[in-house]
Amino acid sequence: MAVHHPGSRAGTGIALKTVRDTIVHGGNKSLFATLNVVPMIDLFILLVIYLIQQFSASGELMLMNPNVAMPKAASNVELQRAPMVAMTLSRGNQAGDLLFENNRIMSLADVNEVKFPSWDIKPLADVLKKSWQLQQQSKDKKQRDNRKIIIQADRTVPFQVIKMVMATCGRNEYREPNFAIMVDSRGDEGATGPAPP
């Protein structure tokens, strides 16, 4: 009897054909894994959109009014979203405007102690009351209790006018004023343009 080299006997029976094919041929699987590129691109697009929204959230806080040259300061704290009162700069012999959420309320020439001796600017007070009533309809308790207001004043607006606006805001539930500024390490000394009067 001759001596034979032993061979693989697994899968020699017909019933074990699939097992034999798996052992001998590796189950006809390719050595390279396929990667679906389209779903991966979709995922990356969603990730990029999410990151853009997260990092630009503070930039959408308020609209920069081109007619307001804000004062510069070295120290700052990032503002949270709140209603905004703006006082624009005057052009030539025309006085600036008092705005609420970029809607004109009145001219700054009309904001003085003669017309409003109690320092309660009626047109602004009416708008603030409506805003406060809308804010109270919010389902979010934190939003309902928010008494902050952003004051964006041009550098040339007299402080007397700013004080009257602050007093009006305080009398109409907005008691935590925040001032919008431009960040500059030199403060207002590094500002360009005319100095405030």
C-alpha cells in the first residue's frame, strides 16, 4: 500500500458543499471592503452645517446698524439675545433716530427733558410694553423672566439722551441694560472719527 500525503477532508461530502466552498475559496468574498461615499458625504454636510450654526450663534445676536458708530472698549462680556434699542448718529443738520429692533420710533431731536420731564419717553414706552407682553406669552420661563435689553448707541449721542432711554426701559420692565460695544484693546482712545461731545 502506497503512502499518500493527507489532504483536506472537510467538505468532501455533497451536503457540506457550502462549508467546503467557504474553506477553500473564502466564501467568494473580495479582499477589499466597499465604502458608500454618498451617505458619507451627506453625513459630513450635516456635520458642517451643525458646526456653522453652533459657531455663528453669537454673530446672529444683533444686527449692526450702519448708522451707529459704537464706542470701543477693551473689556467685554458676550451678550445674550435680548430686545435692542438703538440710537443712530446724526447726519449733517438732521438728528439721529431712536430705534427698537431696527424699527424707527422717533427722532433723537425730540428726546429731551422739555418734552419728557419725567424721563419716560412715551413712544418708546409703548413699544417696550408691547414687547414685554409678547415676551410674557413665551412658554420658556427663562425667556419670560428675562429683563435684559441691549442698548446700541452711537458715540456722538449725548449721555443725557442715553440716560433717558435707560430710565424708560427700566420703568417698562427692562431693568438690566447691556451696552453693545466694539472690542478694541485700546478702548475708545483707539477709535476713529469725532469724539463724543
